[in-house]
Amino acid sequence: MPTHRRTFPGDPQELRTARSWTRAALAGHPHSDDAALIVTELGTNALMHTASGDTAGTFHVTLTVSELTIAIAVTDAGDAKTTPEVRHPSPNTTHGRGLGMVAALADNVVVQGDNSGRTVTAELRIPASRSSRTVTAELSAATHPGDRPC
């Protein structure tokens, strides 16, 4: 199962680099465009809502490809200003749709971690069963007290 990992500087310009890297890593895969969009949205959230967007911040992307799935994980630098969750903004609101788009594209979304850093993992199944999308969270009060569903 190939795994691709890369850490990106916390500069919004790096989102384009992360998107291009994702497409290159998944070259020819039928879900490479969906994966690139997910990386962009989760990377944007990391930059906007955590220390990843600070001057020395970074965010980390892991792509794990198997015969049946692509798992896209984006880890932020912690110090979250908000909790990741799917929101339902008004039509005139310019922000707040990113995680909702990720949940709409992915077959499964998991948020793990706490204020010291969170990883949001989106799973694309192959072939994708678009009629059975689910959004779940692995919550374990003993091991991950800060985990939250999106």
C-alpha cells in the first residue's frame, strides 16, 4: 500500500503546491481531482483556524492508497481557533463550506486530536459508493478526549 507524505509551509500559496503534489502522487487515479480538492480544503482549514497559518507554521499531508481506498489525512499544527465541524452557512456567507464539501466528496471523514493538533482524514472508496457516504468520528474519551465529529 503506497503512502505519500509531505509537510508544507503555512503559507496560503503552498495550497497550490499541495494540490499539484496530490495530483502528481495520484497520477492517473480516477479520484485524483477529488483528492486534490480535499487536500486544498483541509489545508485551507489548517491555515485559517490553527497555528499552521502562523509565520513558522506548517501542515502535513499523508495520502495512503490501497486497492480499495485513498485515505487523505491533513494534520495541523494545533492551537485551534475553532473546532472542525460541518457548518450550514447562509447563502451570503463567504466562509464555512469547506468541511461540508469534503464530507460531500468523501465516503468517510474522521477528525482526531485536540488543541495540540488535529488530523482530519477523508476516505475515498474505490469504486466510490456515492449513495452511501457517511461522516463518522472515532471518539475515545480515554485516548483522544479532544476528538470531535465533523
